[in-house]
Amino acid sequence: MSLFLQVAITASDSAAHAKAATDATAKEGMNLLSLVMSGGWVMIPLGILLVLTIYFAIERFLTIRRASRIDKNFMHLIRENLMSGKVDAATSLCKNTNTPIARLLEKGLKRVGKPIKEVESAVESEGRLEIYKLEKNMNWLGIISGIAPMLGFVGTISGVIKIFYNISQEGNISIAALSGGLYEKMITSACGLIIGILAHICFHYLNSMIDRVSFQVESSAVEFIDLIQEPSN
């Protein structure tokens, strides 16, 4: 009899452990998806903003990094060609180099021989245009960094409204009446802040990259203007 009871107890314990493991697995599976879904309709625009943040951040990063790659011998070759009077060779070199500095110098080389003020004006205009190209779509990251937390706050208000609505329907304050609204309130607030912080970090990091490229462009412009004036000195 005792042996039978021992087997029964063992089987019962095994079943209890299996059920606990199954429940834990189910909870783990629910955590990510079900909690996000508990955020309500606000999670849809927040998800769109997250996708846009990732897209614009990666697209701008690759564009700016590509623009910042400068061959160390590029300006040396330009100098050699100009000192030898080979303006066409220098212009051809710029055309075959896909960087903001190369396009800036190409614009200046096409005006070599004209008054220095005209050359400077052309170079400065091209420099501003190249920086503008790098800043394209950056404003979206700035907008998202401001909008995402606001949408999270909208979700907070929606969650509070849901809480009071559930209480009014049930006629009493209970965990069940509060849980749905609290999930929506906390999840949307957290997601909105996270997306806003991510967009804010990307915005300022990419701007710092643009500043470095801008400095390189300005330095190259000054060096070029000095270079084309050397033969006349």
C-alpha cells in the first residue's frame, strides 16, 4: 500500500512540475507579444516611428560615412596637376571621385582663371549644397524624437480612460478592472520614451558626423583657394 502511495505521489509531483514548466513557458512566450499588444492602438504608430527611425538612421549613417572617406593623396594630386598647369587632368580626377570635396573642387576648377571672388563664391555655394545633401532626412529623426514620447503620453491617457471605464462597468475597483488600463498606460509610455531617446541619440550622433565632414569640406575649400593663388604670388 505504501509503495502505491509513493508512486501516486511521485506521479502527482511530476505532473505538477510539468504543468508549472508549461505555464512558465507560456508566460515567457506571452511576455513580448502579449505585453506589446496590451499597449493598444497607440502601438501601431509607435511601431511605424520605430521603423522610420531605424531606416533614416542607417540610411544617413551610410551616406555620411561614404562622404567622409577621403583619399589622402587626393589633394596632393590636385596640387601637382595645378602646379603643372594640368587643369583638365585635375578636373577629370574630381569627376572620377565621388565625394563632396571632389565635387566642390570640380566646381572651382571650372572657374580657374576668373576673378578669385567668383571662384570663392562658386566653391562656397557648392559646399553649402553638399552639406545640405548630407542633412537630408535628418529633420525626420528630430521630429520622431519629439513625437514618440507624445504618442506614449497619449497611450497613458488612453490607459487611464480605460481604467475608469472598466471600473464604471464593473461597479467596483478590482485588479481585473485596473490591469488592462495599466498595461496600456505603462507599455505605451515606455515604448514612446525608448523610441524618442533612440531617435534623439541618432540625430545628434549623425549631426556630429556631418560637422566633421563640414570641417573637411571647409578646410579643402580654403586649401584650394590658396592653391590657385600660388602661381600668381
